[in-house]
Amino acid sequence: MRYTAVALLFLALSLPVCGASLQLPTNGDFEELLTSGWDQSIAGTSLYIQRSTAFDADPDYEAKVSSNNGHGSAKLWQSIVIPNTDVQFSVRLSSNAVDGGGAWCAAGLILTYLDVNGAPLGKTALAATSAICPWTESDTFHIIDTNGGWADYGFILADELLNLPGIDGDDVHELELSLLVSAANC
Ligand SMILES: [Ca+2]
């Protein structure tokens, strides 16, 4: 079986504001149509971006980006300007990646740190990767293994950047949040 899937229940970036919390993503809970706040791209075959209430047991909506024996990549994303890296990121995520027959795949939520010109500085991937996935960690690419069922993940961006010594946190101006599947016949 070669299959990869990822779904996302709720996504938030919050900034402490006088004891309250400012939610930065638009439509981070997917209760509106995916055209609200999100951009989509699909390049390849057998790749899908969906919104449904049925990806988990609760009655609310989730988003899912998946591939089934597909090739290429699909992503659902939005970019958010952040005031600083003292921002709490949180997500509820389920991701799976299973390869076979020389295929590979990866699926998850990718945080891409961008500078003031919109150029990428590096990435954190909360992702499931198949056994022979070519993704390789570096001082600008950190993988947090999320393979498995629904679970909550979160961190303060400044803390996560300690895992990415190739990025100067003072240069981070914007964050791209991408629900991504990348696959080679997987
Ligand atoms: Ca649901």
C-alpha cells in the first residue's frame, strides 16, 4: 500500500495582548470555505485538497491534503506577518506517510520563515515522512515527526528557532503556513 495523507483540525498563532490572545491566521479552523484565507496549489497526479466535517469525530470542519499513489505536491497555505517571534503556534494534526516499491512521500504542516523581502530563511516541518524520504535536516530545516493519529502540537516560535541555528530570529518577518503533501508515486 502506498498512501499519504494529512489533515488539520485547527491552526492558531496567538500573541499575548494584555492578557487576551490575538488569533493571527484567517480561517484557521476551516469553518469557512477554503477560499477564505487560504491559497491552494496542486502540481501532479492523484493529489487532493478537501474540507469536511468527517476527518475526525467532532462535528466541526477539518482540512485534508492527501495523495493516493500520486506524484508531485499539493499544498494549502497562507502567509502571516508576525510582530516578533514571541508568538505561540499551535495545531491539531494527523499525518501519515507510507511508501512502497521505491516510492517516497511526506505529509504535514510546514512553517516557512520569511524575511522582510519575502525570501525564505528556513523551515520547520511537522510531518510524517516515509522510510526513504529525501528530506534532510540542516541548520535551516527542522523536522518534528508527527506520524500518527490526531495530536496537538505547539511551541513559541522563538523556542523553535533554537533548533534552527542558521536563522537569525530578528530577520523573521513573516510566516508561511502550508499544509503539504509531497510524493513520488506514493
Ligand atoms: Ca470533524
